[in-house]
Amino acid sequence: MKNIYLFLGLVVLQINLFAQISKIHQDAIVVDTHGDILFNQIKSGVDIGKLQPKGNFDLVRARQGGLDVQFFSIWCDETGGYAVANREIDSLYSLIKRYPDKIKLVTSAKELEQVVKQQKLVALIGVEGGHMIENRLDYIDSLAKRGMAYLTLTWNNSTSWSSSAAEETSGKVKSGNAGLNNFGKEVVKRLNKLGVMVDLSHVGERTFYDAIKVSTKPVIVSHSCAYAINLVPRNLKDDQIKAVGKNDGVVCINFYSGFLDSTFNTKQKAFFAKYDSEFKTLSAKYGRSNAIDTLIYNHQVDADATRPPVSLLVKHINHVVKLIGIDHVGLGADFDGAESFPLGINSVADYPKITEELIKNGYSEQDIRKILGGNVIRLIRENKGE
């Protein structure tokens, strides 16, 4: 009999926890500051307005996960530029035109909050890579008119005016040429003038500190993690995190397993080695990226064993909060831009699991609201001068 009462007690506690998670999550404005959705939409031709069997995002799962605001990444590698950026923006415009009752592009925090009340997904644009402005300030103006809310100063490739984390750490960019040159500083000033957020994910340390020094507005780090927990060049060192806090900016934590977990790369290499022959065959047939996705699908149990727990994602959040406070952290998932995320986090439908983990870590409802989106909304407002 005692066991029955214990079981019933546990059921009641679980029901109460679920109700608490649901209330906090539904009441908050949930913001994802980085999703590589449009590039995949163009490449595959899928309609992300409908439920998709693959990928991490569509409008159906976004609603299921209580996602209110999605920054759509405009991305191409160094071989593309301004024309590709506009093509991807056209793709977003087309999606909105097809589903005007489900999604709307906004350009201000005030409009964002109005559209959330209408129960539509808010769309914002983040241009990922300064190479897409092709060394022209007027292209910044044009992209801003089309809705660009932030510009990531570099992707993995450096530009003639800014150095990336990948190329600073590899030695491809010599120290004397690292950072922002005079044109790069003009880029930051133009972004400030237009109310477009300066995004410092992907940039090298020299570029990071140059941009922080020049910017008169708070910056965003749209999809990065803490270097102290995982020593990869794309993550922020503690002094960089402190500099973001001093600037009144926001660090948005990336969900990619390789940035979260210091053991992931070793586990992933072992996974690929185990299925080496199959991986080579798939790569020859479909290309490396599609081969990775197919291999993971074919061997889901082994692939899941390489993934970190959701608690590690929150550990990165905790680290930022400890260094610079609750007002300077957000979420930038990098969905559809990576092949592995924490166990149980498979798509935008799984955002409530992060809220659950934040509750378990003792965060108050007010603090959870800030982490889930409030801090980023404040950042948009301050950059726009609202």
C-alpha cells in the first residue's frame, strides 16, 4: 500500500511540474536568434510551412514548441555574396506570402510584441557573414531595408576588413592583419546608425574587441557557447563574455553538441569509424553533409550515445549568468545548421524541455522569461532606439 501512495505522490508531482513548465513556457516570449532554415529550404525545395519528416524546423513544430520569434539566418559560404543573400530573403518573403496567417516579418520590438499577441510566428533576419555586403556600405543599407536585424561580421572566412575566429586561430590571418580595419569600423558605425545589431559570433578575438570598442550600441552573440567549458575557437572566453556584459549585450547559447560538449568530437569520430565503409559509400553517393544525416538516421541508437544531455546546454547558460548576470543570456539554437544537438532536443518542438531544465536549475519565472527571449527583445529595442 505504501508503494501505491508513493507512486501516486510521484505522479502528482510530475503533473504539477508539467503544469508549471507549460505555464511558464506559454507565458514567455520564446526567441531563437539563429536558424539555418532558408538555405536548406532553397536547396531541398521543401515547404517549411508544413510538417516535415526531416530537418529541425517548420511552422507546425514551431507552434508545438511554443516558439514565438525566429531569426532566419541568411547564409552562404565565401563563394556567395549579396545576390545569394537577397535570394534567401526572397525565399523568406515567399514563405510569409504563402502563410500570412502563421508568420510575419517585423523590424522592431514593438511590432514583435504585437505579432506575438496575434499568435503568429515572428520572423526576423540575421545575415551571417560580412562577405555578403561585398565591401559596400550601401549594401548594408539595402539589406537593412529588407529587414536585416543583425549582421554577423564574419562567418568562418575572413573578409578584407575583418578576421574570423577560424582564420585567426589557424594562423591564416597574421596577427598584424587581424581585427577590424578602418572600413570594418565604418561597417560597425553604419550598423549602429541603422539600428541593426552587430553580431560577434564567428569573429576572431581581435575583431571581437575592435567591434566592442567601436560599437555605441549593445551587441549580440547570436550562436556561441562558453570556451571555459569547451575549448573550441567558436566559443567565447570568459574575458569576452565579460566584455559583452559591460557592453550590455547578450550571449545566445548555441545548441550544437560540438560546441557544448568537450567529449563530442571524440565520440563522433568513433561513430564514423565504426561505420566507415557505409559512410564512404553514402558520401560518394549523396555528398558528405547528406551522408552524415543518413548515417545518423540509419544508426540512431549509436548516434544518440554521442549526444550530450540537455543539462550541459544549461551549464553553458549558468556559466554566462555567473559571469555577467541574468540580463545577458539567450538562445541561438543553430537548428538546421548542425548535425547533432542535446539528447531529446531534435527540433523547435522541443523548446519546453529547456524550460524544464531551467526550472530544475532553480531559475525563477522572471529569470526564465529573460533567458527564453526577454533579453533579446530588450536588445532589439535598444538598438532601434525604441
